[in-house]
Amino acid sequence: MIEPDGSLWNSAKDVARALKECVRKLFTQTYHFWSEIPNSIRQAMFNEFKFKAMFEQAKKATGSLKGGSLYTKGAKTIGTITKEMSGLQGIRLPHQAKALDGVQIVVMLTQIAQLTSALAESEKRRVAKQQSMGVTIQQIKEQMLNLARRPTTSSPVEDTDNDSDKEDDFGDLTP
């Protein structure tokens, strides 16, 4: 935090500023000596300062591109991250990428062309199938509409003479 500069000492401005902010927030009364400040308030000041110092340090390390300061998803080294990332790309180590010769590149390009053409054919088949299903669905809809428009013959004929039904049901009730 304090570093020597020839015959003097330079204090770190960021640290001094953070310390002032922490003390200022919790300094509610006038104290003549550090020992007069209650222990709980002193502990709170130090805890807040520790949090601010750690936060600033982490923020600087995350944004830095400098060697070991680079944020690498936790405690992984840059070499480990490089190996993991190259494994995801299909080439394990950087020297293997240099070892690829022209023949391997031509073979890969041929495979890419074949896969691209197979994908295009598959897409054409999918579109044709979708159009065929669309036509079938349209035909089914038309058939349903035609069935709905037809008069049905299975419904009972309405009778207007309701009294005759009652007489038939009950008959003669006298003995």
C-alpha cells in the first residue's frame, strides 16, 4: 500500500481514498484517539475497507490483459484455458495446427462441401414434405366444411301434436 520512493514514501491514492470513505461513513461522533472508537465500529470500518479493497483489486484483474492477472474463470492458468479452448475447436495444441498439411486441408474442404450439399438436400426434402402436409391439411378442412354444410337425415322429425304423445304414454288410467 505504501511504497518507497527514494527517501520518501508514496501512499497509494486509491487506497487512501477508500480508507477515508470507510472511516467517514461510520465516524458518527468526535473521537480524539483511535482507542476511543468502540471496537464494533472499528471492526465495521475495517470490514468495509477490506470489501472495497478486494472489490477494486478483482475489478482491475478482470479487466487486465496482463499475464497472470487475466480473469480465467477461477484458479485456472492461462495454459489450461488455452488447452481447453483449443480442444473445443478440434485441435488439441497450437503446434498441431501448424502440422496440418495441404492434403488434410483439401480433405476437410471436400467434407465440408459434401456436408453442405447434404444439408441443402435435406432442407429441400423438408420444404417439400411441409408443402405436401399443407395440401393434405387443406383437403381435410374442405372435407370437414362439406360435411358441415350437408343436411343430416338422422335427426328426428319434429312432431307438432304433443297431446297425442301424452295419451299414448299413459293410456286409460281408470280400472
